[in-house]
Amino acid sequence: MGPIYSRYPLAVILLVTISAITNVLSALYIGDVIDHYITPLLSQSTPNFGPLLTATAVIGGIYFLGVFATLYSGRFMVKITQGIMQTIRDELFTHMEHLPMAYFDRHPRGDVMSHYTTDTDALREMLSQSVIDGITMIVTIVFVFLSMIFISVPLTLLVLLTLFLIFWLNRRIEGVGSRYFIKQQDSLADIDSAIEEMLHGEMIIKVFCQEEAVERAFAKKNDALFRQSTLANTTGNFVEPLIDNGVNIQYALVALVGGCLILTGISPLSLGALVAFISLTHKFLSPVDALGEQMNAMVTALAGAKRIFNLMDVPLQGTGGAPLKQPVQGHLAFKDVSFSYIPGQSVLSHIHLTIEGGQKVAIVGTSGSGKSTLIKLLNRFYPVVRGNISCDGQNLAALQLAPLRRSMGTVLQDTHLFSGTVRDNIRYSNPTATQTEVENAAKLACAHDFITRLPQGYDTPLDSTGLPLSLGQRQLLTIARALATHPPLLVLDDATASADTLTEARIWDNLRQNMAKQTLIIIAKRLDTIMDSDMIYVMDGGEIVEMGNHGELMAKKGLYYTLVMKNGNTDENPS
Ligand SMILES: Nc1ncnc2c1ncn2[C@@H]1O[C@H](COP(=O)(O)OP(=O)(O)OP(=O)(O)O)[C@@H](O)[C@H]1O
């Protein structure tokens, strides 16, 4: 445990206690000053102000101590709050990194982002303010209550009764408010998602002139946020005046009943004691008042905390298991594998597929037939619903995840690059790769030539969208990134689709010459690049409908034949 979590909370509790006690003492002392210093002065012919001045100095000292304690408790609380926020952000991020892919399918990016922004912000506000108020409230209530009983039991009972009524009303409204605040947080997350999506798709929106439609959709979400926020804050704002007025009525009641007690002599009470009691009543109620003021922040923060805890409760993907046998031979087998992203909507059914170590295998087929899904299952982004996949005879599901993924250099259709230099991006898969290894990977991927033509070569900085590189250049870089680890298995999902045909042909030549022993799985739409594969699997509608080498498949005159005849354009289902 770091110092923030062990030392500062104790200091805060101590300082807040000092602050609360000085607060009570000053109220009690005022009663004493009235009874023992001011009242005697009224009957003196030559008033002696000396004792009164001394008493005032004592009160000043008590106040000063209270102010000092309050200031420092706030200062320490800032450190605690920021420490907690840092931990929450760290833990959220670590948790998010290990969430299964299915979580991101169901939750838009903006929604996930809002856990780091609106939710944690609400929590920070509560921690920085409401926690101090909470501790102050408890300590103050204890000390004030004891002092009030000491002064007058009947008046204390009166305060408790009226307080109970205020609390009861407060709780009823709070219950309704909390529901609205959760809805408000959800609407905020919705807005975040919409903005995020709009920013990502800005160019597409403009190309299709969808600005107005996007604006309308945003306005609808904004309307929903307006409604939820108005409801939530109206309920919150209702509480404060209610408590304020309740409190004022309570003062008047205490003064009235206290005055009666003095005048009738039913309960012995001095004027100074009544003034002190009224002052204590105020101190007793101000924590409740503060609670009313903090209610909006607290309910919002609790809603935020709930969303954070919900995310933290999502089970993580298991990463442990048996070690992958080394050296990896690259023998892969799919045995009767079925899969669906959404229960009941089959994407792959009864896939049987065997790839020998060192084989060059192509998977082709119609759009949406499930080719990329096979790659995702190989990377264990999703668990198979039925059947099993093995690597060198070991069940994939029972293997340690990281070594498995490292053994598979995977190039996804997504050409995402990270902000950093070209070298950083190639090294992303293998941070210890030397400059020679980086260059070799780039040469194999036909990226070296264009990189050296860049003004800063391998040191050229890229932004998170991969600019200033073209889409084709980005794709070559993603291939180099996968090759930098010298993977025993290389999996390319339409990895050269954006490269020109000459470059594409050179890449395949390079891979064939330099990766003779490695297993190669290629998903391709341009069929001329995969014709000399050892084995070609043809997919349609989530099934493998044909398999064989190019010659065998052409002789069949089936789907593969049709795809080749249509100039390798597999985007359209010819059937
Ligand atoms: N994350 C997902 N959630 C739900 N359905 C999905 C998801 N990803 C893909 N699908 C669906 O699974 C099916 C197979 O998709 P997949 O991407 O594997 O096809 P593909 O053969 O690689 O297509 P393409 O050649 O167009 O890239 C499609 O019907 C697709 O809509």
C-alpha cells in the first residue's frame, strides 16, 4: 500500500475531527461569554473589558485552529482523491485491455470512453468534496449532539424530531433522483458515442452528404440528454430549498420553545445557554444542509461508480493455460468448428480444415462467408461455440494466450497504426528488434523503398490514423509489423488488397522464398496471388464448400471456377 492510502486518510480524519471539535467549542464558548463575561458587564458601573478581551482572544485561537485543520484536511484530501483516480484509471485500462472482443461488439467506443471521462469525473467530484463533508458530518454530529444534550434534553428532542422529518422527505426525493441520474449518465455516454462515431466517419458522412441526417440523429440524442438532465437536476434542486426552509423553521421553533423554557422556568436554561444551543442547532444542521448541496454530485457520482463497477465486473478473457510446445511446427486443425457472434445466428458451421506445418494455404470465398472469422478464432478473440481448433495437436482453448498469439504473425484487414515513428510501428510486435531486423521485415513487405523515400525515413512520425502514409503504404507497414517477430505461422487477411498488383506479386514472391518452412494462411480476394497455394479452401455461407489445389478446383467448375472466371472478384456471390 502506498503512502496515499495509509498516511493521508488518518491525517484527514484527525484534522477533520479537530475542525469539528473547534467548531463545537466555539459555539459553547459563546454561551459562556454571554453568561460570564457580557452579562456581568451590564451590572458594572465601570465596566472592566479585560476578561472579555481575553475570552475573545481564546475564541479567536479556537477559530484559527479550526481554519488550519480545515485547510490541511482539504489539501490532503486532494492527494487522496487524485491517488484514487489514478488507480481507478489504471485498473480500468488494464481491465479493458483484457476484456473479450465480444464486449466491444456490444459497447460502442464512445460508451467505453465515457467511463474514463464523465464517470470518473463525477467520482472525482464526489471524493474531493463529499467525503470530507461526510467525515465532518459524522464527527460534528457526535460532538454537537453530546453538547446539545448537556445543555437541554427537551430542546435536543425537538431538534431530533424536526430533523427526522427533513431526512424522511430527503430520502424519498433522493430515491426518485437517483433513477434519473443513472439515466442521465447513460444519455451522456450515448452522446459521447455519437460524437466519437461521427469523428471517425467524418469523411464518409461528407462523401454521402449525410451531414443533416447525422445532425438530426445527434439532436435526438441531445434531446434525450436534455430531458434526463432536466429531470435529474430538477429533483436534485428540489432537495436544497426543502432542507433550507425546514432548517429555518427549526431555528424558529428552538428559539420559541427555548424562550418559553426560560420564561416559565420549566427547564433551567440561561440566556447564554439558549444562544449556544441555537448556534449548536445550526452546526448540527449544516452537515445535513451540506449533504443536500452535495446530493447532485453524490448521486451522479454513484451512478458513475456503478457504471465503472459494472465494467470492472465484466469477466476477463482467461490468458493462462498450457505452454505452447516449442518449436512451433505450425500444424493447425479445425475439427467440426461452429461459431456465432450472436447466439442463434450461425456464422461458421461444421468447419473441418487441416493445415500441415509449412504449408501455404489460401482461403477464398464470397463476402461475409466467414473467412475473417476463422482468423479471429485462431487468435482466440472469441471462443468457439462447438468443436475445437488445435495447434501442433494442442487444443487452442487450453493454451496460454500470449505465446499463441505471438507465434501467429497476424495481419488483419484493419490497417491500424499507432502514433509514433515508422520504426516504432514495425517494432510494435517485437520491441527488441534491431534496425537490421526492422529493415529486413520492411524489405520482405516491400515497404523499405517507400520508407527510405520519406523525408525522415524510418524516423518519420505517423499519427494515430497512419497519416501521412497512403492506405496501401499503411498496409505494407502492417505486414512488416507482423514479420518483425519472425513468426512460425503467418496469417494474412486480405493484407495486400490496397497494394498495387506489382507490389502484391513481389510480396508473395518474397514470402515464398523467405518463409519456406513457415505455415502461411492467406485470405485473398485477388485470386491470381494464391493460385499456386498448396491447398485452397473455398467458403460460402459459413461453410467450406470446396477444397483442393488450383488445378483440381478449376476442373470442378464450381464456385472457385466462377470466382476465377469473374476475374478474381469475389465480392459478388455469383450464385
Ligand atoms: N463482430 C461481429 N458481430 C456480429 N456479426 C459479425 C461480426 N463480425 C462479423 N460478423 C458477421 O459474420 C459473418 C462473417 O463475417 P467475416 O468477416 O468472417 O466474413 P468474410 O468472409 O471475412 O467477409 P469479407 O470477405 O467481406 O471480409 C458476416 O455475416 C458478418 O456480418
